[in-house]
Amino acid sequence: MTPSSVQTPERLLRRLEWRVIRRLDGQLQGDYRTMFRGAGIDVADLREYELGDDVRHIDWNVTARTDVPHVRTFLEDRELTAWLLLDRSPSMSFGPTERPKETVLVEVATALARVLTRAGNRVGAILYNNAVERMVPPRNGRRQVLQLAHELLRPPAASTGSTDLKGLIEAGAALARRRSLVFVISDFISEPGWERSMARLTERHEVIAIRLIDPGELELPDTGWIVVEDVETGELLSVDTSDPEFRRRFAEVAADRETEIQGLAKSAGVPLYDVSTEDDLVRALVRMVQSRKRQRR
């Protein structure tokens, strides 16, 4: 059941407000609104560098004069502009029929947009499927969230070839002219090279990567002979999932891909948070907020 076949934007948003936003209010008591805020642009003070500080905030002039590393601290912006960079490539259709990754993408993006707009922030989005499908200019308010949900519930445009997330990230960098909070939401099944674009994006913006996964991508169930399709290329392959050697090789490839994606995100200097098709969305967002709180401390 695809996202577009089950609900209207208004029904989707009401469901998320009732089942997700209200529960977040109860569990985090509003803290999540500020935990997603980026650093401001006005320098408030200087202090000596401490382990874990963002090296991008080092003031090299003061450091050179004192021979002691110093970092700049910033005043928080009263209002924030956030961008959602949303991957709608064919691999996002993988997962349970009732809740594939593309459905989780709709839920996560809509919930984040509502959380941010409730605090008076502006939210924009780029929908991408190997090319920019649509751009939603940053605005605030509930109507903006409904507009985003409307776009997300439309079927993705057709695409050819393997996904290249570099195009999505570079499109975000071109549109986000002032310092913003940027969420990149994808399964990160992509041609290599996106991590370099992501690293450049972090030079100006605060970037958070949310990876959508399905357990079936990590461990192959034993269901005998099946025909599988590579949704990125359309290639069909008949495999015996009961073969222990085949399952072992599949697990090795999956583990290597996990290690690669984690390493690329780390090299880009971006925190990577996993959300599974089996996750309760509230618990997943709470994990994300608590992890960011620990990192900031």
C-alpha cells in the first residue's frame, strides 16, 4: 500500500499530530523543538577549545595570538530555516507492503515539518528522484506542512539508472543561501561521491542525515526460491534463499555496505540516524533527540 493510495494530506497530518506529535510533547516536554535548532550566526563569546567542540568554530586569529585553541560561541537564532532533502528513488519502495521505506519517508518528513513549524520556523523541501522533481519554498505554518504532504503523496516521477545522491545534496546547497538546518532523508543506496558534497554542505549549514532501512536489506529470510528485482536497474534474478552459502554471502555484502555508509557519513562530518520500517516513529525521534543532546554535551 503506497502512501498516495491511503490518505489525503489532511488525514495524514491529523494522524501524525495525534499519534506522534502529542506523544512527543508528553515524552520530551517540548525539548525536541530546540534540539533541532542550528547554531546562530551572531558571535556571542570566545572560550578555550574543549574536546568534542566543532572544529569549524575555531577562531584561528585568537588561537594564533594566544597559542591556545579558542572557539566562537553563537547566539541562537530566534527563527530557523530548515530544508528537507528527500530521496524518492526506486529503492525507497523496498519494505513491507503496508509500510515500505517510502511510507516512512512521508511520515518522518511530515512529522519533522510540523514539529519545526509549530515553533515558528520556516521549512522548505526538495523532492528528488535522480533529478529534482519539485521544490517547496520555505514557509511556516500548518498550511505549509499540508503542501509538503500533498507533494509527498504524489507518485514519484520515473527515473533511470542508479541513484546519485550528490545531485540532491548539491541542489540543497544551491537553494539554502543563508545558514540553515538541513535534513537529508534517504536510504543512502547511491553511487559514491555524495559524501564530498555532504562535507561541503556542512561548511555552511548544520546537517543531519536520517537513513531509512528495512531489516530485509540486512538479513535475507529463508523462503526458498524467489525472483528478486533490482529496483534501481530493473534487473531480475532467481535466487535460492534457503542456500546457507548464498545467505552468508548476502550477509557479508550487507555488512560491508553498512560499514561503508557509516564511514562515508563520518568522513562527511554528519551524524547518521537510522529509522527502520519496523520502528515506532515516536521512539525513533526520541532516540534521535537524545543522541543529539548527548553529542552537544
